[in-house]
Amino acid sequence: MIPYQNKIFITGIGTGIGKTVVSAIITEALEADYWKPIQAGFEDGTDSNSVKQLISNPNSIIHPEIYRLAMPASPHIAAAAEEIEIDLAEIKKQEPTTTLLNKTLIIEGAGGLMVPLGKTTFVVDLIQSLNAKLLLVSRNYLGSINHSLLTATVCKERKLDVIGWIFNDQYLNYEAEIANWSGYENIGSIPNTDMVDKDFIKKQAQLLRPKLLGVL
């Protein structure tokens, strides 16, 4: 077993942005493996299970979580409720490995970059500890320009390796402006739908695959 040479961390500009749907689409598009190291809240199912149910290809491996916390809250609060601390070194120690040199690992984060994982650690610290490239997910809503550009500012301050943006939903057409102002490429847009199923994920994966391969 060898470390993954290609790692893409998927984060959002906030909570409820559509990271899991995008994770499923990217996993399907690249026939990648998937890993969500920290799951906070699983009464309605885990994100890992959602991705497993949404992808169609037989080659993707869904790796288990390192921290599986019951409370649907910020990870540092959910962990404290179980009297444990999220340890970045432990996550790194248990980072999945693969048997294939060209395999990609999709890593889904919790919330946005500045979501606390502990007293002094945040999601952005996890990204850097895993040495992963970053894919930013933005959902179009009133206020999302500000949230998107604030996210981009943190990326630049922390010198993260950002691939680009994936946009969700439709509100107003300002995706090109966010990409231009942030300096990060617009990889693609996911249309609004009430029917997120295998067919939807597969179709969006096929549409995004050429652009993804071009920027990776």
C-alpha cells in the first residue's frame, strides 16, 4: 500500500453548500476514492453513505471516518460532547493508502475553512496537514459573493493550492465575477434540482470530467 499521490480536499464557503453532492460528482468523474475524516451528526445517515449510494462506477473505495461524532454541530463542540479531542496527527496517521499510483483521493471537509476542530485548530489546518489540493464549493445565494471572497482570502493567506470553484444552484449570474475577483478558475456549475440520484450524479460527472482532467 502506498500514499495517495493525488489528493483533492473539498470545502465550502459555509454549511449546507452542497459539498457532499459535489464530492459524489467529482468521485464519479475521476473514479476516485472518497474519505470524510470527520463526520459530525449521523442520525439521518453519513456523508460517506450518501456518496456511496450516489456513485455508479465500481472502482471507487469509500474509506471509513476517523471521527464519527453523534452531535450535528461544529466538530469541536460535537467532540467535546463525547469528551474527546480531534487530533490532526491521528488523522494523518490513519490517512488512507492505495495500491494504485494514479488513484485520486477525494477528501470532504466539515463546513468551511475556519470551522473549529479543537481549541486551536481549524479545517484549514487539516487541509495543510494532509498536503491536499483544494476545490472550493460555492452555492449561489444572497451574500455568497462576500462569503466566497472571504474564503478565497483565507486560501491566499494560508498559501493553499486551490484548483478552482464549483458553483451550486442558481440565484444571479455572478459566478464569473467571483472567479475573476478571487483569481481562481471556474471549474463548472451544478444546476439546481430536487432529484439528486445516480443518474444526475453520473450526468454531471460526465460534463465536468474534461475540465477536471484539464486542471489537475
